[in-house]
Amino acid sequence: MTTSKIRVRFAPSPTGPLHIGGMRTALFNYLFAKHHGGDFLLRIEDTDQTRYVPGAEAYIMEALDWCGIIIDEGPREGGPHAPYRQSERKDLYAGYAQQLIDTGHAYYAFDTPEELESNRMTAEANGETFTYNVTTRAGMRNSLTLPKGEWHALLSSGQPYVVRFRMPDNEIVAATDLIRGHVQFNTDLLDDKVLFKSDGMPTYHLANVVDDHLMEITHVIRGEEWLPSMPLHVLLYRAFGWESTMPQFSHLPLILKPEGKGKLSKRDGDKLGFPVFPLAWKDPVSGEVSRGYREDGYLPDGFINMLSLLGWNPGTEQEIFSMDQLIESFSLDRVGKSGSRFDPEKTKWFNHQYLIRQTDSELANLFIPFLQSKGVKVQFELVARVCGLVKDRCYFVNEIWEQGFFFFQAPASYDEKIVSKRWKDGVPEMMAEIAKFFGTVENWSAPQIKEPFSQFVTEKGWNFGTMMNSLRLCLVGSSFGPDIFGICEIIGREETISRIEKAVQIIAIVP
RNA sequence: GGUCUGUUCAUCUAAGGGUUAGGAUUCAAGAUUUUCAUUCUUGCCAUAGGGGUUCGAAUCCCCUACAGACUACCA
């Protein structure tokens, strides 16, 4: 064991936007690295040219940026091991594949996709699954079975071929997973995985191991779906003679759908009524747009906080964590083994917690773009004040509008239920008198309005509750919102009076 | 089908053999708010089933059930 610096990588393939699971993998890698003062690298695994999606790579970086995950080395940042995009490292891998062939750990295979497919079909017809392994490879066309002259000829004639790993016969491969402990596999049940494809590109397995080695990765933290390929990877490190510097593996539990079966997938997004992506994404082919947490009004810190508690817990009862606190408390041995069902409700709660912790000015800055989109003339001081007044009742930034639009414009309509409940016979006349009375109030500030108002209502012998609620109806159009006299103060005397007069004119009496 | 992994309230989870099995979200009730929401208080709710080991098991072992992942020239 060397005492080298901790280095981890997040290695997505740019086939589309990241989803919650991918983000969590990135986050845990980041937290682990930073907790130990190590490096976090981003490596783009684009070895499958057929699945490349334009924009996906930029999306990944933007999503990481939004979450506050800082990349130490990557395609954009550069670094001592550049390039960080596997397509740009293409020339490197053939040599490593060759090394494996030379040492007898891999071989050429000339079987066509059609041949393989037909093998699978016949196996399936017998209720079996075809695997390219110790027993079946004898019957296939490869450099292990073909006479040397024959496969040499195939090779030099430009026949397409792949390089397969020669899975050893009946061996137990054991490895320690930092989350799961001792895990072992029998090589007889594993297959001769393709390492190098006929298009000249390596597969994930080869590229991943080679790059992790070259980039001096110390810990591989990835999703549980990779657990079955851990033995292959261990065997590859051995075959290359890199076992002494092999990274430690950790396989994160899966994130499951909120309801139903299976792991959360990219397709679940809008179908289940919550975003699965950090940022909105427009599919370049179909043009279909998927929602994102950012666009839906979630704050990145809350999003990260929620993500951090999916499969990890601090062992204390603390639930709200800043990124720095997460870095401070994170450790892999407090990551659970079982899959976590994703709960969109709790995500909302987290967002509320973060929203109310924002200062009024911070919130105003977030809310102003929304106001502008509504065509409202923005005065920063006023917006900040409104934010402070209504933030407690909001889960999302855009709800500030729903909860406080009346600070910026008169209600365009009046809630029918409230009207029929409050706007009884006589009420319009009383409200008209109150409007007149407001004209005489000396100091227009909340407490200075409340005092004389209640005096006035009491003297008149009117029902105080009815007057309060009717006043609210006039000013807000419904029956919600913060303290009514606070509203009066902020919108001003003139506006208050004019809203009452308007209501008196417009609202019909319900008998 | 095979291999691997997992299983504590509805959900996220705590409890490294000894507690009335704890917290959070959701839900319900009450309080506060002469509105609504927030907030506060209280409540409901769990060790998958069966065998062991042990004075004692959520915790260790075995079996069953269930769930999931993987089983491509995809990652």
C-alpha cells in the first residue's frame, strides 16, 4: 500500500443527461476525495461512438458546476494526465490490448456478430444462455482455436476482429469492496469479455482499467450495477501486473423508483411527476424536453443535501448539511448496502429548509428574474422585503409569486368561495366606509393602522373577523397571505384605498 | 435460467449481542396565526418468514420468501 494522495474519478458516458443516480455517484466521489484532501477527476467515457449524444458532455459539466462539485482535472480543466476524454486517448489502448495478447491473457476473436447471435439463439432455444467462455470458446473462431497460420492470415487480410479477455479456468477471484466487504466469484461463471472492439475502440472494461491506472486513481466509487464486473477488472489489473496499485473498489447501492419496481431510470422523469435530472434537458433528436431540478426552482445546496442522504448517513441526527459539512462528515463506511427508494416529497422539504435559510436579499436575487418574466417593475428593496415576509410559506422560489403577487399588482379576480363566504349584505358599504376611514389614518405603518382600525370597527359595532377577512379579500383576492396590516403598509395608502373601492364596485353580492 | 447483492415504520434511516427499537419525511389530531401557510406539540406506524448459536439476537449462522443488479463488439 502506498500512501499516495487520494484520487477518484467520475467517469460518465456522454449518452445523455446525468440523472439523480449519476449525480449521487459524482457527489460521493467528490465528498470522499475532498474529505481526504484528494483530487476529483472527470473522465468522459465516450468509447461507444454509436451512442454519443451531442451536448451531453457540456450538460454533465454544467450539472456538476451547478451542484458546486469542483473538478480538479477533466476535459475542460486539463491536468497532468490529459486528455480526459477517452476518444482522444484512442491510440493508447491498442498497445495495452497487445500487451495482454502477448502475455496470453487475451486473444483475437473473429466471430461475426451474426455468428454470435445465432449461438445465442440456439442456446436460448434450449433454455440456456450462451456465454463466450472456457467451454464454448473451443468451438469459436479465435486465435486460441484456429491454427496459427490461419488466424495470422485473417489478421493480415484485414478481417474484422475483437480482442477478448481469456478468463482463467476455475479460479476464485476475491476482492474487498469498501462498502460490501469480501466478495468473491468463480471465473468459470464469467465470460471472455470483449476488451477491444472491431472499430478500433476499447470497451469500457479495458479503457476504464487502463485509464484508472494511468491516472493514478486510488478509489473506484461507482454504482452497484458494476459489481458483477469487479472480478474482470481485478483480473485485468493482475494481468497487467498492476495489482499493487489497484484501486480500492466501492459499489454504491442503487437508487430505486419511488413506487413500483426497479432502479430509477432516465425515462422515469416526467412520468412520475418529478424531475430525474439536475438540469432541464432537450433531447437533440426528438426535441423532447425533460424537467430539471434547477429549472423547477430547487436550490442546488438542498438538492445536494437530499442526494447525500440517499444511501449515506452521518450517524448523528443532523440532517441539514452544507457542502463543507458534508465533506467534513462523509465516510464510505457509513454508506449503506441496500437500495434506496427515491422520495420526491422529502426533496421538497429539503428545498423548503434551504429556502427559508436564504437571506432576503439572496432570495430577491433569485426571484427577480421570475418577476421580470411576469413583466413586473422591480424595486430591489421591495422585493427583498416581500421575500422575507413570505419565504416561510414557500417551498420553491417561484411560489413567492403565488404567495405574494398582491404586493406587486392588484388582484385580477376574487376567489369565489371566499366571496360567497364574506361578501354578505352590507359588507360592501362597510368596506367603503373603511376605505374612507383609511384616508384619515395619520401614520401609514402596520401597527399604526391596526390600532385605529380595530377602534373604528369596534365603535361601529361591526364583526371584527368579518372586516379583517373582507379587507383581505379586497387586497389579496383570496384568504391567504401574511399579516393584513403589513400588506396595507407595503402597498401604500393610496393603493389600499383604491383596491377596496375597486372591490366594492366589482364584487357582486351573494345573497 | 445462471451469477452476484440486498431485506428495520408507507419512505430515508439509527441502534458496531443487552434501550420502552431512536430520528426525519409523509399522514392524522391539537396549539399558535381573527386568513392561509409556516411553526410548535402530540399521535399512528417497523426488525420479511422459519430454524439455529446464546443467559440474551434487528445485530452472528442456515434455509425459505421477496426485491434488485448483471448476464452486448453499451457504459
